[in-house]
Amino acid sequence: MSKEALTQVFEPFFTTKEAGKGTGLGLSMVYGFTKQSGGNVTIYSELDEGTTVKLYLPRSSEHNDETVLGGTTSNIPVAQKGERILVVEDNADVRTLAVALLSDLGYEIAEAGSAEAALQVMENSAPIDLLLSDVILPGAMNGPDLAAEIERSGPTVKIVYMTGYAKEALNNHVGLDDHTHVTQKPFNKVGLANKIYSVLDEESGALNYPL
């Protein structure tokens, strides 16, 4: 890539692809994940030759069999009534992880890789209690568009968004506000469990698990 592009590759929403072909979030998410983990990322590129990206992550100094993806297995809130969750994420690996974690917590799961596919799931399956959706999705609809469409159709569904960025970084692009429920990527079992439990439970008056 060009030197000019190289100076911007880690900026959110920067892309050299055609409109509609890329979100501009890939490398900036990598940068955010790496920094969040206490590491670093470097990139080297020669125009028309190729690009090398290197990730440097700190070595773990501890091993604990009670640790699951960054959180302990004790006191994790689980599904109370077999609530049904629709997971919408275009990255198959992230979607598979979310589905596996939530299934292990006792939730019934439906999944989709796009907003359009999610609406078809809504039409052809049992009602859902909560939508867990990536903010940025392929196609004409993003996560908030999907949530708005579901709300217009009538059912009362709780909404939690997944994103690799702070809500403030997305406000100007997708209209998230301070009252929006967001879980940060990369998520772990404990963090995801607490977030889902608290959102589902927020109107019941029961004690919420701390976030």
C-alpha cells in the first residue's frame, strides 16, 4: 500500500476498498485488541509488493484451571428461564464463540450472519428475548438498523451490541447513545454472561450481577 495509506490504516473507518466493500474497522480493531491486551502491533508495506503485520502480546505468567477466557468460572450468572437469544455477527469465528458461550450458560440460541438473515430467522422461528448484534454488519443494514426494524415489527426485544470500539467512536456513524447496551470485543464468558443477565433482568427488580 502507499505511504499515505500506511499512516492511516489503524484509524477507524479508513478503507481503500470501494463503497460497501469494507467497513474500515479490521486493522483498527486489531490495534484496539492488541493495546487492550497490553501488547503492540506494527505494520510494514511496500506498494505492489506486500504487507507484513506483526502482533506482540505479553506472555501469560499464570495458569489457572478455574479461568475461562479471561474470567473465573465461579459465580457466573446463567439463564433463568431458558431465554432465547439471536446472535448476529458476520465474523464466523466470533459468532461461533458467542453461540458456544451463551449455549453453555443455558440460553437457547439462534444465529445469523447479516441483518437480512436475522429478519428471516425472526419470521421463521420462536420469539426471541434478546438480540446480540455486531454494530457493523454487511449489506444495507447495520446493527441499529436491524434493531429498529425489529422494534417496528412489534415484539419487545432487549438489545445488546457487540463492538471493538467505545460507543463514543461510533456515535457519529450509527447513532449509539449513552443508554445503549454494549459489550466490548474481545469478550470473555464472565463479561458476556454478566452483560446479558443484567440486560434481561433490568426490569424484573431482581439483584443484578456487577458489570
